[in-house]
Amino acid sequence: MADKFSSVDDYIASFPPDVREILEQVRRTVRAVVPAAGEKISHQIPAITLDGTRSTSPSRTTSSPA
């Protein structure tokens, strides 16, 4: 992928219509669950932000059972 994206909208628009619909559904779901979440492009992919910082993957924040 050689494109440089300036926004999440640009990123989503680069996909075929069927994929765009899925990406928009993910976006709607995140906004419904975390209304204060923001979004930005980081490393040329969308990132969800909270309080202006990139959110960490849930798998990295949960501890493994001992």
C-alpha cells in the first residue's frame, strides 16, 4: 500500500464498497461503545484514541492466567 492517508475517511475510501461498509460498521460500533474515542492515522492505519493518545490493544492490557 503506497498511499499516504491524511484521515480515517481517506483510508476507508481507499477500499472497495463491500469493505468500506464493514469498516464503517466497526467505526460505528467503537463510537457507540466509547463515545469519547477519537481517531487518527498512525503508521498509515487507523488508530483509536482516548484523551488524545492511542489506545492499547486489549490483548496487551489483560494479564494472562497464572
